[in-house]
Amino acid sequence: MAVEIVYRSSRDPEQLFMDKAQADRHDKMLELAENLGEVLQRAVPQLGEQLAEEISIYMARNREVFAKAFKSNPEALAELDASGAA
Amino acid sequence: MAVEIVYRSSRDPEQLFMDKAQADRHDKMLELAENLGEVLQRAVPQLGEQLAEEISIYMARNREVFAKAFKSNPEALAELDASGAA
């Protein structure tokens, strides 16, 4: 038995990580998703909280692809087809 | 009376522009929105076509802000508050 360090994002306390960098990435993903969720719900109120959250987490998990798409290259979104990453 | 040139995106034939650059921007916005709509509907099927389209057009109209948010700066989305751009 030993005491060990685990890491978590305060935005999602149930999810523990052994690796601080992973916890950081998770926290950053959730931060982006929260911001997206608020903005999208305000823009399209019929969306509702749950759908806004699902879409936002999906996009935040795939942020690099969406960054490319919004910057200049909508075709970058095709990368999401094959991987089925969600 | 005179014949004049007007421009339009084939994605939205009803919207005519006197200025080619404006028509180009409109076409690019719609291209991005179409791609986003497909990807989001596939990722979250409960979203439905109409909501997917509304969200996608909103994001495509504000693409610079979303590009910043996805690249590295979620706080960039705060820019959307004041303007109410939709």
C-alpha cells in the first residue's frame, strides 16, 4: 500500500488521471466545451442544455479539426468521418 | 434600363449581390455551414437537420471567433456576447 498522486479537473471531479498532462488536456477540453455550450445555447435557445453540451463536447474533443475548418479549410472536417471520434 | 451583372452563390440562389467579393464570402460561409451541419448531425443525431443548420450558420457567420476559440483561446467566444451577431 502506498499513497499516490492522482490528478483531476475541478470541472469533472470523478475523472482521475495518473498523469498531470492528461488532466490538463481534459480540463482544457472541458473549458472549451463549457464556453461553446453557453454561446450556442444563447444563439439557438431551442437547442436546450443537453444537446448543446453534447455538441460542444464533441467539438472540443476534436478541436484541432474544427480549428482548421474555421480558419480556412472546411474540408478538414472530412477527417472526422473515418475516425468516428466522438 | 440596362443589363447589369449580379452575383450569387449556387448554394443560395435567391441571395443576389452586386459585389463579387461579397458573393464569395457568402458562398464560403455557406460551404463551411454545410460541412459543419453534416458533421454535427452525424455526431449527435438527435440534433435534427434544422437545429444543426441553425447552429452551423451561426458558427460559420462568426468563423473568426470560433477559429480563435478552437485554436487556443476559449475566452475569444466572449466577443460574441456584446455583438449578438447571429
